[in-house]
Amino acid sequence: QFFTMLEQQVGIALDDTKHYLLESRLMPLATKEGFADVYALIKNLTLTPVGPLHWQAFEALTTNETSFFRDKHVFEALKTTVLPELIRGHSKDKTLRIWSSACSAGQEAYSLAMLLREDFPHLHDWTIYIQATDICTSILEKAKSGVYSQMEAHRGLDAHYLKKYFNSVDNGAYQIKPAIRQMVHFSQHNLVREWPYYPKFDLILLRNVLIYFKQDVKDKILLKMHQQLNGQDSAFILGAAESIYLSDLYKLV
């Protein structure tokens, strides 16, 4: 019952082989809320209408693994091929819209902002809109703050980027400078529920997310993503282990 509820609400497909995941991810919540164990918490969730406690459990089961400039070859392709082509295509309107979907703690979105500032300084008079979304409200608050621990900051960032785009704050942490933070707009978004209105995007990144969904859910998300692309010259980037080959989107492209 809980697995069904989880899939209906957030799209994540788990089964009875994932009990270890339930134990490790939900035990802190069960303890905090005064339940005897994880299964007492789950029983309560299955017997009550979906509310704040359910969403705490759902968010605990989402995976927020990320880093700055994750998968260097992707950002190299963005710098040398994808972004130059998009920029050429928008030389008249001088507008570029990018969506970092399932952005987690914001490293991908901020990496895009830094890449644009660092390698495309001639875009200083362009309108550049970076939308970053995630289902997890608590992780979005961290993303909005732009504060990262020493370990998080050093995952993917060299000394040049740290010095140029970050300020040192308490406890050895780093915070993204306001000029970069202001380039990114964060909001909560559930890929499997009703979507809010978004403009068309020239570049969409949906990386390392679809691996957690069943094929029919992937198809629905990919078709919606296709509708959000700004025509034939836009770009869509998945994770290394993901493909559109089995989806209905493949028939469109």
C-alpha cells in the first residue's frame, strides 16, 4: 500500500526488495515522530489521508545526490557545442531560457550560471532565465541559500571558481555570490502531478531522475518535456544511464 501511494504521489517505483532503503531513510523520521519503528510509521501513513507527515516520508525517499559540474563531459559539450548553437539561434532576441529539472541542492543550476558568466561574458546584456525545480521543499531551501559545506564545494569546483564566485562563511562553508544566485529562480515542482505554467525553454536538463520511474511514468514526463522545448533548435539532456529509446517521445524525434 505504501509503495503504491509513493508511486502515485511522486512517481518513485519501489518494491519489496527495497526494505533496506525504507529502514535507512525513514528511521530518523519514525524516531522524531515517536513511532516504535519504521513499519509503525508506514502503517500510520497507509491508514491516514495524505498530509505533511506523508510528504516528509516521500521527501526522505528521494535521492539528492549531486555535485558541481557533475559529469564534466556534459558541461564541456554545453560550453563547446550546445550553448554556442543556442546563442547563435537567439542573436536577435538575446534571450536564453534554461530549466534545471530535479535540481536537488542547486549545484547543477549554479554550475550553468557560472559557465555562462565564465565562458560567455558577451551575454552580459542578454536576458538569461534559469529555472531550477525539485520536488523536495527542504532541499530547495538549501539551494536558495547557496550555502555549501567545504566537502560539497570541493566536489567539482576548482580553486578558480571558489575564489571568483563564492564567499567564505561560517564553519568553513562557502556561499554563492549574489550575482550568480540572482540568475537562478527556484521553485517546487512534482514531475508526476499537474504542471504549472512554464515558458518554452531552449535548454532542459533532466538528469538521473527517470531511472527511478516505471516506463509509463517516464513516457508521460518525456512527452510533457517535449512540449516545453522551444522548437527544433532547443536541447534536452538526460543522465548517462537514461534514454528516450523506449518512450513515445522517440517517435516524435
